Amino acid sequence: MKINEKLAVLEAIAASAKSVGVPDIQKILFVCVQHLLHTSASLFETLIELGAEPSNIFLIGKHYSTCDTVSEKIKNMGIQLQKLTPLQKSGEYASIFNRDISAMWQQVQNHLNSHEITAVVVLDDGGKCLEFITRGVLAKLPVIGIEQTTAGLFNPAVINLHVPFIDVAACAAKTYLESDMIVEAILNKLSKTLPVDKNGLLCGVVGVGAIGKAIVRHLISLGCHVHVYDQNKENYKFIEKAICYDHLEELIRTTDYIFGCTGRDITQNLDMFSLTSRHKMFISCTSEDKEFLSLLKLIQSYHDQQSNPLKDIVWPLSNSAVITIIKGGFPINFDDSGESVPAHQIQLTRGLLLVALIQAIVTLPFLMKENIKGRVMLNPEAQKFVVQEWLKNSKNHKFSPSLLNKFKNIDWIMQNSGGLFRQADQLFQYFNFYEATQSESAS
Ligand SMILES: NC(=O)c1ccc[n+]([C@@H]2O[C@H](COP(=O)([O-])OP(=O)(O)OC[C@H]3O[C@@H](n4cnc5c(N)ncnc54)[C@H](O)[C@@H]3O)[C@@H](O)[C@H]2O)c1
């Protein structure tokens, strides 16, 4: 993506929202955890265009996806970009990051003492941001979250806060359309790591949810032999042409390239020495350094040298086998380039986040009045709008016409999206959703 390239989906949403106006947006405080990618910068630029005050936006990136050019651009916008404490060792990401997020909330608290703010919108990832909100902020102002990952939906600390949050993670548009794009990006970034001839490559996929299923499909299409393990055996119903296991140990022993797709630590309680008799490569496709965390900590305990925790970790065993953990166990599709999935594709997700931000601001008074807490559905009309705009601007996608047609049907979007659906009349005036929906559901 070129640095100042505009994203058509964000522009379309902004044009519609500007025609109505986003009430009091300049008095909203945004507290955000986001990857610092070029497309994230575009998202914040659009939010500011809609009237958000840059100094009311607090943002923290992530160590493994931060791009210096994007950081500079974001700082130049006047956004309060937070410093990340550098990582020194493998396996310490969560503790360092949690501390940095807590420090951001302290700054937020100070900011609130000297600025007129009416509400706090938390743009979250994994529930990390809401988890560390201070009691002072919660007591002072209405708070609403926006969650884009499944891990965040079930983060107990977030659930126990009893604040409403918009569920982008399980919305139909993200669930059905995003995973294939992520997996293409994963395989692109792996092109120099995997052998050119993938025929017969022994691959293991752990966790066959949205991301894992897409990985399985792509690896099979490349000619790999795919083996699968999921703690929920129900998920095997959707797996074709792969060998499904009852125990993770069997998969690790059998395969050479192990793709972690669970969002959890799958190496807890595993005896890696006995399972590894030849080279094995571990590739995370999910979030943070969670997937192989116990293995990382074990290796760190043997080698306490100061190597770069974001680089490949290579661990030779006494039996001449070698364990390699690609990119220090962080998700392979992120690096410091500012791009993971190409911009014209991932603008779908940025668009969903932007409509979620608008929904959060516009409907918060209604949600407060109705005392609604927990997961709130990302408005189906908004999803439809984003998908239709994205399709106009997305090049060479491989989605079936029958799937794409479903995104014209509001009932289908609603049935396939997580969170509570409540009619919020305030939202209908945006994007002319309502009239389009009525005529189509009638036909
Ligand atoms: N890399 C990226 O760009 C990217 C993009 C989207 C999501 N993610 C992350 O990927 C992760 C997975 O997302 P998803 O949408 O596929 O989630 P999902 O909930 O659909 O799938 C997770 C799967 O893992 C299984 N699982 C969980 N713990 C397990 C364990 N210990 N052993 C075996 N199986 C286990 C679950 O049963 C489920 O089938 C999340 O953490 C999400 O944040 C990463």
C-alpha cells in the first residue's frame, strides 16, 4: 500500500457518515490496541476526518507488527501513540505488553482530569485494552468496547466488567470473508521458508476454527499431506481430505510443519524431547506469542542469551533433530513492513471497525438507557454496506457468488453474527441502510 493511499471502503463509509454527522465525536475519548499497519493509519485518519480530536485518541501498537513509517505518520496526526517497552527475552511478551497498556490507562486517567470528555470507546484486540481499564475511568464515564478477536469475546476480565461491546470478531462478514485473506498472507510470508515443492509435505494444523480450516484447505490445495488436531472434535465434521487425531502428541510426532491456529498455548504439558526425532518447524498463525509459549519458555530456560525474541528460534536437540520456531512464535503474517494482508483486501476489516466505531458512538446512549451489557451484534445493515462497498473495490477475490449473495440478505447476516441484536433507531439514518434492507427483505 502506498503511504497516503486512500481506502475506498473507508471513504464510502465516511461520506455516508458525514452526511448525517457523528454526534459529539470530538468529545469522545478513544483508547485503542491495534497493529500499526498502513491500513490502520487510514482507519484513524478517517476517524479524525469524521471529527474525532486526535489528542483524544490513545493508541498502542504491538511489538511484532509495528512499522516505523506508520508510527511516524500516526504521531504526525497528533494521536497519542504509546511507547512499547522493548522485548528482551522470549516468552515475556504478555507481561511487558500488559504493563504498557496499564501505563496507557494511567495517561488516559490524567487526560480525563483536564479535558471535557463524554464517553470512552475502547477499540480492542483480544480484550487486552479493556482488561486493564482503571476503576477511575469506569466510575467516571460511560464505556463501550469494540472487539475484533474471538479470544477477546471470551476474556473473563472483559466479561466481568459488564460494559457493552460491539462484536466484530464473530460478525458474519469477518467470519466468512476474512480468514482466506489472512491465510493467503500467511502462505505468502512463508514462501521463503517452506520448500518450493510442497507435494507430500507433512503438515499439522492445530485448531480448526475459522483460521485453521482455511489453512487446511490451502495446504491441501498445494499438495501437502495435512493432519489435524482440535480439542473440539465436533469441528472435524467440516474437515475433508485430512487425517484427524484424538491426541496432539500424535500430530506432533507425525508432522514436520506445525501450524498453531488455536490462539492458546498448545505446548503446555508436552514432552518435546520424546516427540521430536527429526526437524520440526512451528508456525503461529494467530496472536501474540501464545501458540508455543511453554516451548518458548523452556528454550529460554536453556539458552538465556539475549537473542532477538522476534526472530526465528532454532533449538538443536541432542538427537540431532532441530526445533525451529518461526518468528519467535509470533504470527507469521506480521512483520515491520506495515502490511500483512494486501490493503485492497483487508480494507474489509478496517471498514467493519469503522462502522463499529460509529455504531458505538451513536448507540451508546441507547445501550446505557436499556442497560445493555456484553456482546452487541455489529449492525447487520452496516455489515452489508461494508461488504457491498468492499466487493466494488476488491480485486481478484475467489469467493463463490452464492456466498457473496448471502451478504445481500439481512436475515442471513443476522443469523450468522454473534452478539445481541437490538433495534437502535439512531443507526438507521446512517448509510441509508434501512430503506435498502426493507425492499430487499420484502423481495
Ligand atoms: N494472524 C492473524 O492475522 C489473525 C487474524 C484473525 C484472527 N487471528 C487469531 O487467530 C486465533 C484463532 O482465530 P479463529 O477465528 O480461527 O478462532 P476460532 O475460535 O474459530 O478457532 C480456534 C480453534 O482452536 C481450537 N482450540 C482452542 N484451544 C485448543 C487447544 N488447546 N488445542 C486444540 N485446539 C484448540 C478451538 O476448538 C477452535 O476450533 C485467535 O486468537 C485470533 O485472534 C489471527
